[in-house]
Amino acid sequence: MRYIFIFINVFGLLEAQNFRYVPEDWYIITKPGAITAIAEDNFNLYFATENGVYRYDKAREDFQYDYTFSVQLEFPKITHFYFDSYRDYFWMVHGQGISFKSSVSTNWRDMSLINSGIFSIYEIGDIGSSPEYFWIRSGAEFIPFDPFSGLPADWEDAQNEVDFIDWGHSSQGNAGYELEISKYSIEGDWTVGLHKITHKDGRTIRVTMHMEDDEGNQWFGTDSGFILKGWVHSSRLKMISIGLLSENVTEAYFDSEENWWFTDSRFKRTGQFLSFNSLYQTNHTPFISQWNEPTNQWTYYYHNESIVIENTDVNSILRIGSTMYFGTMSGLLYLDLYNRDWNIITATNGLNDSAVWDMIEHDGSIYLATSNGINEVSIINHNVIPDRDNKFDKLTQFNIYDMEADSQYLYLASDAGLLKLGWEGTEIKTLSKRDLRKIRLEDGKIMGTDGMLWTIYGYDDEEYISPNIQNFDMCGSFLWSSSGNQITLTDTITARSWDYGIEDGIPGNKIYGVNCDESWVWFLTNKGVAFYNWSKYH
């Protein structure tokens, strides 16, 4: 879709694969990467990154990933981003070239460097504007262009405006040189150096560029996606988080306090199990990211916070009260949110196996799906409850991949098939011999996938739904499904379907999970998470 532009006559609507969206239809959370440029208009600051543009609303003092600037150009790697205040135009230099548009337009146009004397975008040091021209600095040369067409302008006509050029702020330009922050202080366990800040645990964040806004606030971009903000007549810096610090998200959980928890499981993605070694221990990427949706605040959790954190592959998440539970390949991690205290339950403490795939709360206990059957854990003292009735004894030889439950029954996706057992009693019924890896309980029936999607009504009573399905969720009569690199929505009543991809707003090309409610659907990818207000169009 690059460089093929569809003209739209309705302001605010963005052409995509399926519908003409407005920016509010999508909310994207991704890893920013390095901050490469900062621009400012009357209402917003724009922070260009390796993975798109983040908008800072000056009035609300709030950051958000900018759908308009990022998705239309397919999440470009931006090196320069500039707002021409003389004409209200935006200019962007990215991996595929130079694009520009009016602030009231949804169409990006491409600028050609032919006959300009510039042979590559990598020769561009800075971009800027004057009352009559758009400018590129390349080495010691200032090169003028027509600000509306992007065509080269005559130097003889433009040279008198050189002293009036308002240059942009890019890490590759003057804003990225002579950076010095040692005069500032910062809260927390950080030490401010000449060009970087260092945490007591060894993490180092380097400053990539500096910009002073119209109100005198100081903004510093970094190589880690963080933003440092300083104020007029102040020597204090504030560290601001604007997104994920890792790319792959295989698990997402929304708790009762309106927090989203995002994690990754390398084992789920690759089938490879890695315990910590000296090299891996130096990795300062958080393994859990917490995003409070109402306040747009981020909290990160690192593996070196506690010696009990032996593995960071998180397969499942659950919150009960002030305690968070994380099912990992090395046991059940649990976190006291009040004092940030970590503990773990492993095979040494009584689990059948330390690999915890899924968990469900029921009647004061947590039921764990492990590689060797089911364990029950008390939410009071976190002890493994002995199976005195031998309720789960027959399951210890089976790998339990997924669980669903209602008030009467527990349903298990295992390598012995789809199993059903009552909360009371010990009888285990086989509903299907299929090796299902993911199941959903819908209106008294089970939907599950073994690579193909099935509806299971009872033993030897099943219905084939669709091929090549790895992840799925049902909302009403609509089925969201993923084959690993493609998302499909199917209306099960009319059989009509829609394919969704990067052209719509999904940032990654590998889909690890899809979940929905009656209004929103969220996609877990190798480039973060995308939320889509699907009920508006279906």
C-alpha cells in the first residue's frame, strides 16, 4: 500500500482495508523504540519514534499513539518529523522517502529528490521552513523547495530567507548534538550523567535529542522509548513512559481495577525453554507491563526484582484482591501489589509440575492446569491443597493446556482429549478425543481448536467450523479467528467474513491472540497490542 494514496473527501475519515475509520476507532499500544524527532503545533507535541508517532495533548497532558500519522504510512521508521507553522503542513522523512500533507487532509503526498542534489534520505541532516519555502539541510548546504508541491525551488530567489529558517528537531540533526543533562536531577534510583541516566540495577538510558517547546518546557528523547521532561526555572527531570518496552505480547489480562497486564511467553512463540543464564540476566527488559487505562500510566516489573523469578515465560494471568498470579514455565508466581513482594509455588512446594498453562478461581481456590494434571491452591495461605479425594488423580499423566468452567463443571483441553468433570464428585467424562489446545465455553457448548476449529456438543457429537485456526474468540454470533498471520471476522449467521491486517491498524504480522467483548476486540502481536471498536461497524 506504500505510495498508493486514495483521496477521501470527508475530513477525519481514513481509508483502510475494510472501512473508513476515524482515529478513535483504534487504540494501539506498541514499543516506541528510540525517540527520533519532536514537532509542535498549537495543541500538541509529536514524538516520532522507530515505530510510529506519539501525540502529546498539551491541555490534557496525555500521550497517545497517533493512528493517523502511523498507520497510513504502515508504521514507518521515522528520522525527521516537522510541522510547518507557516502553512500548517506536516513533513516526515522515513525509511521509504519523504511524505507531506496539510494538517486538514488525510492524504500523504510523496516528495521527489530528483534534481535537488540530494541522492538519499540519509544525506538529510535537518528539515525546516521559512515564510516562502521548505528547506533541507544536507551537510553544509541549505536546499529550498516549494512548500506546497515539494519541487526544488530556485536558490537565487530563496537565499534571502536562510536566516529565517525554523529548523526541526531530530536526533540526526542539530537537536541531537551537544546534549548535556548533568545539571538536572531525577527522582528514584537514577543517577544523571552527561548524556545518560543510569539506574542502580545497571540499566542505562541514553538521550538522543533535545527540544524546547513554546512554553519553555524541555523535552529529551531517549534510545529506550522513555521521554524526559524538564520545566522552566527547574533543574528537575521527570521520566515519562509512553508504551511497551518489549515487542511480543502473547498474553493480556484486564483486572477489576481497570489495569491491563501484558506479558510474553517465549516458549509459546518458539517452543524453546530457556532458564536464566549470565547473559540473559543482563537483559533489562521488563517481563510484565501494567497499564492503567483511566490514567494512562505505566508500571514495569523486572526479573531481577526477586530471586524467586526463575523464568519469565508467562502463560496465564489472574488477579484476586491485591494479589496478581502469573503462571510460568517454572511455577506459579504471585505478587503482593501493596508491597511489591514476590513469591512462587513450584513442584518443590507440591505442584505436579512447575509448568503452569492456565488457572481458574473457584470457591476460594485457584485451580492450575499443569503439564501433569490439575493442582488446587488456597488463595488464603497459598499452599497446595492435597487431593485427598483423588479427584484429579487420573489426570496426572496428562498435559492440561486450557480450562473453562461454569458453576457445575470444569472443562479441560488435554492431550487425552476434551474432558469434563463436576465440581462435586470425581467422575471424568470424555467429550472429544481431539487434541484441543484452546477452548471456549459458549452457551453450553465448547468451541476448540486443534489447528481446525470445532464445536463440541458431546461425545461423538461435534461440528467442523473452519480450517487453520490457532486463536479465536466468540462475541455473540461473531467469530474472531487467527491463523497466525491473518485475522478474520465471521458472522456465523450470514457466513459473511472480513479480513483484518496492517492496513486497518494491526501493528504486527504475527498474531498470538485475539479476544473480544461486545464493543472492542484486541489483537496480541509481535509488535504490541491493537484495540479496535468493532461494534461500530458490525
